[in-house]
Amino acid sequence: MKIQAEISVYPLRVTELSRPIDEFCRMLQSRGLEVHMGPMSSFVSGECKDLFKAVQESFERLVEQYQIVVAVKFSNACPEVHNDR
């Protein structure tokens, strides 16, 4: 089953916010998920089991280097995410 997620990554105690956010998104993309970055959150779509596993693994890797907060909303009812967002 294909699902979508809206993910916001909030790095704490860093001077450069974009580095951990970009790293998180690259990790999701490397697992074959479709990622569209927005100004406040990223929209990710893929197979349910793949998306959940990728979010978990990406979070676990990122917290080895940074203190972060990650907010995620999952849905199987949202329309597909398009590049024009």
C-alpha cells in the first residue's frame, strides 16, 4: 500500500539548520522514496513498510550526530505529492 507522510525535522543547538535536514531527506531518497522538500516540511511517498522503516532508520542515524525533533504525519488518504508544491 502506498502512503504519504509530511515530515518536519527541527535540529536543536546547531548553527546550520539545513545540514541535518538535508541529510535526513537524502537518507529517505536513498531508500527509493519520493521526497519533495518544502519551506517548513517535506512530503514523502512510498510503500508503507518502506516509508516507516526509512523514517525509523534515518532518525536513528541522525540522532547519533545531532539533537533533533522530528514531527511526522502519515496518511493513506492524501493525494499524491506533485513537483509543483
